[in-house]
Amino acid sequence: MSITETDRPFLIRAVELARQGLEAGDEPFGSVLVSPAGEVLFEDHNHVGGGDALRHPEYAIAEWAIENIPADQRGAHTVYTSGEHCPMCAAAHGWAGLGRIVYASSSIELARWRAEFNLRPGPVASLPIPLVIPNVQVDGPDPELSGEVRELHRRFHGAQ
């Protein structure tokens, strides 16, 4: 499966949430949890600016799903995100038993952008989601939205 027209509004919303995170002074990442019926159940953006590096929206989604969705139903839900899950969030997604992941930009792209912006690599290896959770369907990146995400990261880091 690839990114479909049904996916686009949710992926666009994830990028909008990343923009909201940036406007709130945080790193530009946003994510949306969607039910099998197409209902947005939970959405958030990064909250790491206060010093808690674990406050990623994908991690928050996994925690919310564990508390609010029966375990045998979580695999039918989709997570849409502005950037491919980091290994911590991918592991949380896998342990929560959530389903498909659709992302606008990849971890490979983020690593490349960081290098272009003359930043050091992040503190955790950039691993593709399937290396962390091999049995989850993953679709992305989205070439159009990836450019928007790059611009958000450029702004966040004050790069030219």
C-alpha cells in the first residue's frame, strides 16, 4: 500500500501540528491517531522544549492508545506523522500494538537536513521504522509534504 488520497488530509494535519509545535517554540513534529472509521482520536505535537526529550507526539499516541483502546483493536488504527518515528517512538508504537504508520518525511531526510544545516546528528541513531518494528505497515515519505517539513526544520534551526 502507498499513501492514498484518503491519507492526505490526516498527513496534512500532522504537518499542521508540526507547524503549531514550531510556533510554540518547540521542534516541528506532529502526529495524529486515526480510527478504522476515519475518526481522529488523538493528536499532538512535540513538547520537548521544556527539557523532557521523551515528549514526542508519537510516544504520546502510544500511551493514549494503551489507556483508551482495547489491545485487540489497536492494530486497526493508523498513525499519521510529519516525520518518521524515531526508534523510541517506533518501539512504543510496536509495544502498544498499533497499526499502520504513514509519514510525510523520513528519518534519512531528517539526518540529511541536519547535515545541510551544519548540525550534529541527533543523540539516537536514525533507524527506519521496519528495523525497529518489522511487522507494521509503513508508508512514506510524501514528496510534496516532505518539502514543507524541511522548511519547518530549517526555520527551527535558524538555517539558511
